Amino acid sequence: MAKGHRSQIKRERNANNKDTRPSAKLSYARVSVQKACFVLDAIRGKDVTTALAILAYNPRYASSLLEKLLKSAIANAENNNGMKAENLYIAECYANKGPTMKRIRPRAQGRAYRIEKRMSHITIVLDEK
């Protein structure tokens, strides 16, 4: 049987499994997961300079959000982990479903249609070559 309080045991176990790769997360982004994944698929696995170039010229709305998020992840890598920006590439990038805002649209004959404004949580994880 392990010694110590349950929370202390969990804390020690989680410290051993901690991911040390630099990352950045954007929570509650006002873009659906499906629309964000179109842009994420274009930059997955690319080095950061190529990914920034792709995002700069991509016409989709999600690309402006992801460009800012990628710059934040690069800054985290340089400042917190001491990595060089030219050696970085996008190891993981994914969008998870966030909460949905429900709105009502008036329709003919007193009916009301529901409009769902979806949100997502977007994560970018970088790594060195």
C-alpha cells in the first residue's frame, strides 16, 4: 500500500506523466470544431515558419485565431523551454467541442427555429526536430 494522502499520491503520479512539450490552448473560440479542423489539417506536422505562412494567406476566419495561437505557442517554447523557433514543428493540433449557445430565429406562422452557435477549444503542441 502506498504511503501518504490520496491527493499527494495523485500529485506525484501526475508529475511523472507531465508533458514537457510547449503548447498553447485557446478556450471558447467562437468557431465550430468542423471549421477549425479545416485549417488545423493544413498545418499539422509542418514547421512553424511554413505554418505561419499558410495561416497568413488562408482566407478562413479560424486561420486568424490559429495564427495568434501559434505565435503564443512559439513564445512559450522560446521563453519557458529555451527552444529556438527555427527548430520547432507542430507535433499535435486539435480542436475539441466546447459549449453551444442556443438562439432562437423567428419563422413563419409563429414558429421558432433553433440556431446553435458552436464553440471549440483549440490546442497546439510544438516539438523540436
